[in-house]
Amino acid sequence: MILIKDATIINNGESQKGSLLINGERIERVAYGDCPQELTELANEVIDAKGLWLIPGAIDDQVHFREPGLTHKADIASESRAAVAGGITSFMDMPNTNPQTTTIENINWKFDRAAETSLANYSFYIGATNNNIDELLKADFSRICGVKLFLGSSTGNMLVNENSTLNRIFSEVDAIIAIHSEAEEVIKRNREFYVGKYGEDLPVKFHPLIRDAEACYASTAKAVELATRHNARLHVLHISTAKELTLLEDKPLTEKRITSEVCTHHLYFDDRDYERYGNLIKWNPSIKSQADKDALRDGFNRNLIDIVATDHAPHLPSEKEGNCLKAASGGPLIQFTLLALFEMAKAGIFKVETIVEKSAHAPAILYGIKERGYIKEGYFADLVLVNPNRPYTVDSSNILSKCGWSPFMGHTFPCSIEKTFVNGALVYDNGTIIEKQGNAKELVFSC
């Protein structure tokens, strides 16, 4: 048994001194206050965690690990290692791979591959198309996290735009419908306007003008209407605008049929940062104005927004080159997203307890993930030790994503991830990945 002794345990909205005993894959005991002598006697190994935060491992509901077919820039093995180095112990991967994950056969391949190579717990979305409703209806949503629906084209172009198909998905699929929400007709109109006025060699500052707030709002409003009409479970991914917040329900998460996610980059950056970072912060949906960022932060703190995720989407540096119409959208974020959030907490923007709620507790509730997301006796020991006072500088030597870069290159965070446990096994220890073949598990969902 492993004893984590005298940490500051951050869980269920509280921070208090405590100790925790790991027995195999599970949390055996949680004791608050001074560590009982009996726990020390039971332990085979004692980790002195004085001065460290102990938090439940984060659950990332939106990643693009690029396998199969795009493994020149990422794969499940490399990106799951970046995940645990960043304190993320479970992930849900998107279907815009090659081939696209739009059939039961293809999604089963991903599960088999993750069982062989992943260091973090895993699940996968099945992607919707204009003609695969039968596959969606056959899916086992006790192991598949949900349906991914692109209401705007992005990397991989899986746009679903036939109204008859949309109505069938929202009325017949009994699962979370997670949407990429940008109105294609608005984007097309904006692109034609700016190209017509300035030519095709548009710098990246035009990206949030082409993929603007109206494109997001129009698409999200349509999805909310569909979900409301059919009483479907809608999850709006990567909310990026103040205006979209007016469409969300202000009530407890357990009572919601329409939920939302914000990504760290939309909380951290705004359109003033394009001058400094250029294409490195080009995402879909785009990073928008300071007013949008401030509204998202407020929505995060008020529980209007339900969870935080990464939209981790690696590309090679060469693929990020070019003007705003040519450079790939997306970037690696999974290794440093918790550190960025903790930096914002240190700046007084968020409470650390809120970050833990949005990154671990709320994803477990929203998706109905069994026995994860909390520091709780009997739950799987997905745990992270954070040093809140040891700075961490990002450079090429410590980036684990296969693409080899980060928008945070050269940046120093005020906190660092010290240790990460997945199912009770130490898999990351102060900069070192500890291989545990077959330790990671499929996420299990309450249907």
C-alpha cells in the first residue's frame, strides 16, 4: 500500500490537510487532519506530501490524439504520456482521424489500440455523418462516451448539414451529443468578404473575424433549439463567446439536459495575443476578444459553464505555417493546461477548488463516469500531486507531445506537477514517465 501523507487535499470544494492510502487500484482510506498512525503502519511506501496539493486526476473530454492515420504528428501512446505529465488521467478522443471513427468497427479498433499503448484511462466518441445513423443507434454508450457532431467544418471535415439527419440524431440517439458549433454559412460569408477586400494572404488576426462570434452563436442556438424540441442531451464543446452564454441554463449540473465546456486557451488568451503568438494559437473556434474571455471566466466561476477541457489537437510546426486560410487550426495543450489554470488561480482569477470541480468532478457527473473524478474511498486512485510553489519552465526538452512544440514554449508557470497516479500506479514522477503496460482502463459510463 502507498500512503500519501500530510497533503493539502483539494476535493468537493474544500481544501484541507489530510492523508490518503492507496491499496492496489483503489483509494483505501482518506483521513483528514493529522495522519493516523495505523495508516503509516499499513503502508509499504510513504510519500511525504507536506506543502503539496493532492487533487483527483483531471478528465479531459476533448482530445485529438490523431490515431489512426495521422500518427506523424501524434498518437495514443505519445499523447497519453503528455496527458499524465500534465495531471490528466482520463481522456475522450475525437473521431476526425483517418479513417474517421464513424463505425463500430473503427471505434473498436481504437479501444484495442488504447488497451495496448495508452498510459491514461480512455474512451472514444463515435462521429456522426449525414448517413451513419444506423451505426450511432448500435453504439454501446456504456463504453463510448458520446456522439461527436460537427455543425461546422473543421480539421477532417465531418460536417453534418442535412436537417433530416440532424432531427433523427437529436430524436433517436440516447446519448450525449457533443457538438463543434460554428455556422458554415456565416464562416463562408465572412471569408468571401475579407478575401474580396484584402486578398487571400490574410494574417492570422483575421481568423476571429472569419470564424466570428455570430458563427458560433447561430450554430449553438440551432443546436439548443433541436435539443430542446427533442429533449436530447446536448453538450456544447469549446464555448468561445459571451453571446453563447445567454443560451445556457443557470441551474445545477445534475438538472441540465444542455451542458457546456470551455477550453483553457479561450480562458487564457484573447485576440490581442495573435500579434505575439501568431498561428500557434489558431484554433477552431477562434480565440476571440478580451470581452469574450472575461465573460467566459465569469461563466466558469458562476457554474454557467460546466467543465474545462483542452481540445488538444497537435500539428507539426510545418503544418502551422502560412496565412490564416492555410495554417492548420489546433495545437497541443494537454501537458500544460492544468498549469495554465493554476497560474490563473494564482493571479486571483479562479479558485483552485473551482478548477478541480471543472476538470475532475463535473466531467465525471456530466458523462456519468463510474468511480472516478473524486478523492473518495473505494474510487479508482487517479491522483495528482501538485507543487504550488515550484516553478516550471516549458522548453523543448520537457515537451512530450509528438509534435514537439507548445504555445507556452519558454513560459514559466508558478506551479508544477510532481506525481501522477493512474489506477493506483505511479506513472509520472518529477519529469519521468514510468511505463505501466496495461494499467490504463476503459472509462465506464452509467447509461
